Amino acid sequence: MTAKYHINLFWSEPDGAWVADVPDLKSCSAFGDNPAAALAEVEKAMEAWLTVAREDGLPIPEARYRAEKPVSAA
């Protein structure tokens, strides 16, 4: 199973584009004209990043981001 990595999505005024970046995967980011396009591109970039790391025998970082467990009502 592939780890679920956190993705930062933000507007970059200097680049004039939406940026999606994956903090756990060094230098893994992508641009898009809209948020959905940036997310679609970063998903491709993540797959490529992980494929190259596996092929080269490099360590695959664990996902650091974890969704908080829901708080149960008592």
C-alpha cells in the first residue's frame, strides 16, 4: 500500500499558478492553472518520485501527516 502523503496546495503570486507540494518527498511539487490541475500533476510527480526511489534503492519516507482520530462523545 502506498503511504498517504500530505499535500500543501496554495496560490503562488510570483509564479502566477497554483502549487501543490509534498513535504515528505524532497523537491516533489507541481503547478497548475487551478487547484484540481495542480493536484492531478502532483499525483503524477509523486508516482514518478516513488518509482525512481524504488528503482535506485533509495529509502521511501514514511508519511508524517496523520489525520487526527475523531473525538468520541462521552
